[in-house]
Amino acid sequence: MGNAIVRGAAVFLMLSAANVRAENLEPGDLLEDLPFWQQFYSLRAGLGYSDNILFSDINKKSTTMLVSGFDATIVRLPLDGTQVNVFASVDDRRYFDGGRITNSLAGPVITNRIDDVRGERTILAFAQVKHDLSPNWQVGLGERYFYQDQVIDLSATEADLSTLPVQGQQFQTSGEVLRHLGKNKHVRLEIDWQREIFEQPEVDDYSEYGPQLEFGIDLKKSSAVKLSYQIYRRDYDTRREYATDGTPLADTKLSYLIHTAELEWQYYFDAARQWRLVARGGFVRNDDGASGYFSYNRYSALLQLRYRDKNWEAELRGRFSWYQYDHQLSDENPGERRERLMSEVGLRASRRLRKSFKLFADYMFEQSDANLSYDNYTVNTVSTGIDWEF
């Protein structure tokens, strides 16, 4: 169910890449009949199957499902220096055989929990305004909303929870300043604030805030590199700190200080930009601000290969994340520090049948391999259907 986030990020990057500054346009380009506003809509429906909707190694539950979704994109072209991007997406899964599932887990986690998982839904919406102050300076303001009613793996940052059906809302505000350094370099500073609210009492609400600095360079017309660093703080409303032995500490409030560094390389193999490769590597340091019980290092890598022409579009992607915890221990190998490798491989293909209709197929493999007994699972999900663009 992360498709809504992935789709929103892809559209956001596409719109940002298409941000042509008005001062670079020739006078003849400003045609009277060229509309400032462009609108795109997409409606999709199909069938799918998942062999592990609870992300569990103990209670695997498979089911067929009905998948559906809707996307809306509204863009104001920056012909006068002001660009507006609006995007909204709804993704829904209805399980034919979800039913009531007993989520019994080993270790210091919730046991004998009964969840009624009949479907999942996400709603994503964001709006962004960018304005060119000069040929080299640009400012932007963005608002983002995300609603989730889905099964989430919480074990990376929680002490007593593994996978759990969660309903929650996320609100995010961001402001940015972009400085162009010549024709092929830029520096961007972004300040983000985010609020996460959950309906389940087991999952604590929190706020996040902090800056991000990005440096980008276009090496050639077909290649670009971005380096970014972000530091942000997460403050939980009521969640307590833990001692290094995993004991909750009374009269405390937990907070994280998180450092993120990321390097991304994007390359087009041909002049028509039909073939594109994205490679990304990242490092995250999470400090819990107390004993370090929740502190960990995370190393990540992503590879994405995409092909697109008039009728076909195909994408192969792989994502890997390796967690190393400072103090948490394995329950399988006594004395060994907790480690976890999360892998994700996806393949999506679509074929245009007519001008407005596309046939799509999507496959996703997810795996968690860890030295904690309740951290191990595999999930295979496949879906196919029709996408109507109008």
C-alpha cells in the first residue's frame, strides 16, 4: 500500500523537473493560446493477490483482492515565474478473504491480538507553489496530507509492537529556498514540519521538524547528481524512554534526533530519454536522546530502471535497507546485537490500448530478514487491471 506515496513522489519529481523558468523562454514561446493551467486525471481498477497481508512469519494470511484508485494532477505552468502543483491520489484494496485474524507474536510484543482486516486504503494530497524571485533565486511553499488505513511494520522504531493494522493521518508543511549556481548547479534549503496522529492507542502520536540541505549538479544533458543532508527531531506525545535493558522509564518522554545523508545519480541512456536509471545510496543515524536503546544505523540502496515509449512503460526497482542497533539484542543468538535486512523488488508494466486506456500489471516482493524471531517475513503481491486517463 505504499504505492500512493511512491506515485505521489514520482509525480512530484516529474513536475519539479518540468519547472521551466519563465526568464529562459523566448518571446515566441509565450503563445496566446498556451494555457497556464493543465489538468490530468486517471481512474484504475483491477484484481490482485497477496500471500501475506499481515507481514507475519507466524500467521500468514493470503487473499485475492479488488484494487482501485484515482489520481488527479493540476499544474500551473511557470510562464510568468509562478508554478503551482496540485496532486491527489486514492488507493484502495478490498480483500475477498480478509476476515478476523489472530496476530499472535513471540517476544516482547502484543500477543493474541485479533484484527479485522477486510481492506486497506491510502489517501495522499499535496499542493505546492513556487515563485522565481530572479533568474537565480526561487522560493516555494508546500502542504501535504496523508491518510492511511493499512497494515504497517512498526518494529523498526517500536519496542513492543510488530506489524499492526493502523489508521492515521499525517500533516506536513514545508518551505524552501532554491539558489541556481550557473546553468547546471543548484543549492536548496528546505524546512519541514510534520504531525502524525494515530487512532490506535498502542501507537503514540508525534511531531517531526528540521532542515534539509541539497546540492545538485547536471553533469551532462543526460546525467544529474544530487547530494542531500537532513537533520530532524521527532518528539512523541506520551511515549516513554527505555533503559538499555529494554525497561520503560517512568516520567519521561521519548524523542529521536535523526541524521540522514543521501546521494542520488540519475542517467538517461538515450537522447529520447526512453531509458532511465536512478541509483541512490543513503545513511540514517537515529539517536533516541536517552539511553540509546532505540538508536540504530540504517544503510540503504535503491536501483530503478525505467523504459517508456509511446505505448509501453516498464519499471524494475530494487530497494534494500540494513539496520544495526546499538543496544537491542537478538532473541535467536544470545549476546548478538539486533540486525535487520529489508528487501523490496518490484516490477510494473503498462501497455496503452487506446488513447485513454492502459492495461497495467504490478508485482512486488518484500522480505524482512533479521535475528529477531518476530522480524522475519516475506510478502508477494501481484495485481493487474485497466487505467483510464482523461
